[in-house]
Amino acid sequence: MKSIILIALIAIAFTARVQERNMAKVQADLAKSTYGKALLHLVELHSMAGGPVQELIDAIEELINDLEEELEELEFNFQVRTNEHNALVVSLEQDIQDAVIDVNNTQDTLDNLLYPRRAQIQSKIDSVVGYQEENRKNYDEAILVREQEHEAFEAQVAELNDATASVDDALALLASLTNPSLLQIRRFQNTLKNIENKIKSRSRMAPMIKALINLASNQNFSNQDVLKNIVDALNEFRNAVVDQINDLTAQEAQDVVDHEAYLEQLDDEYSEFQRQINRATVDLTATNEKIDSMVEFRDQRAADQKQYTAELELENNTYAEETDIYTNTKNEFTRELGVSEQALALVKSVDFSNIQV
């Protein structure tokens, strides 16, 4: 019986010593942190004041509940922020992708459609302007050639009229010859020479007048038959000259008609060229306006891409900072919760009257 009582006393003493050692360890752990020291002060003050232990237990349990609620709120708020962050990242990445697509598509349209079209239209305008310039050159040349042809016509008609007048003089002279003197014959021959000089460049008339000169130089002008032959030849020559004048006049009239028709054709062509230039200019203006609009859109979308990228970088950096704050705060709450639970265990111990900080 004594042995049993002794063993029981030894066990009680051993248990008390173990509890004492555990309390000392908990107290030492609490003293390692500012928050733990504050709890130890609270326990010490409560012990010195002799207040009910249950009040202290309730206060610490309430503190633990507050910490748990704050930790839950922290977790909830961070989860909400994480969801917002993920949604914003997805949205910004989509905006960046859309902006990149718009920039690339717009540049592709400019390079493969609008820029070549503008060059094509400008080339067409340049070509038609060249046609117009060539048209005006032909117009001016046609007027110059017509003026030169008309001047040649007038000079030729004037020569032929002079030749006709000389023939008339020769015929008048022959009509006055009854018993011609040597002087009158010389005068007549000189008149024929004058006619030859006036029309020597006219190949059609030259052989005829030369034959008349030969006839007049070798004939006896006192013979009426000879005179009649010369008069007939002169009349024939005169008629030929008049016929040539009429032919030249008719040809001149036709040339004027053809010339005016040609000028009218050139004017029509010039007007058509101008219409083509006007239409092409309208197309060029519209194309340039479209290019300006698309360049402005491309530049704006490039600026949007840059802005979205900056916003995404800022959001990622901000979220990383908030994550660090969340992690540190959570760790701090977790430590405080652990310390509070240790303090609660200490308060619930059998004796904490010897606690000192």
C-alpha cells in the first residue's frame, strides 16, 4: 500500500514538472514576438489584478476569432482581386491582340492594295497628260503646216495669175501685129521669156511655154497662118494655166476642210483625255483620302497597342506588389493566430501566476 502511494506521488510530481517545463517553453516562444509579449503582458496584468481566468480566456478566444475572420476576409478579398486581375489580363491581352491584327491588316491593305492603286492611277494620269501634250503639239504643228501650205498656194496662184496676165499681153501684142517690125517681134519674144521665168518651176507648164518660144523664134510673123498657130497655142496655154489655178483653188478648199476636220478631231481627243484625267483625279483623291484614313487608323491602333501593353505591365506589377502584401499579411495573421492559440493554451494551464515578461 505504501508502495502504491509512493508511486502515485512520484507520478504527480513528474507530471507537474513536465507541465512546468511546457509552460516555460510556451512562455519563451510567446516572448519572441511583439504580439506575443503583448499577450504575456495581458496575462501578467490579469494575474496581478486577480481577475477571473475565464474572462481572460474569453478575451483571447475573441481575439482568435477576430484574427480568423480577418484572415478569411483577407483570403476572400485577395481571391476577388485575383479574379479581377485575371479578367483584366485576359481583356488587355485580347485588346493587344486585336490591335496587332488591326495594325497588320491595315498595313497589308495599304501595301498590297491602296499604295499600288495610287501608283497605278498616278501613272495613268501621267500617261494621259503626255497624250494631251502630244495632242497639242500635233495641233500646233498642223496649224503651222496649214499656214505654210496656204502661203505656198497663194504664191503659186499669184505666179500663175502673172503668167496669165503675160499671156494676155502677148495675145494683145499679136493682135496688133499686121506687118511686124523687128522690134515688135523682139518685144513678143521677150514677153514669152518673161512667162517662162514666171512658171519655170511649174513642170507641167514648162514644156508648153518652151515650145511656144521655139515656135515664135523660128517663124515668119508676117504669115497669118503662123500667127494663128501662135495665138491658138497661147490660148491653149492660158486655158491650161487657168485650169491649174482652178485645180489649186479646189485643192486648197479641200485642204482647208480636211485641216479643220483634223483640228476638230484633235480637239475631241483632247477633251476625251481631259475627261479621263478628271475621272482619274477623282479616283486619286478618293484613294488618297482612304490612305490617309487608314494610316490614321493604323497609327491609332498602334498607339492603342502600346497603351494596352503599358496597362498590362502596370497591372502585372501592381498585382505582384499586392500579392506580396497579401502573402506577408497572411503570414503575419497566421503567426498572430498561432501566438494567440499558444497564449490561450497558457492561460488554460493550471497555474500562470508566476508569468513575468
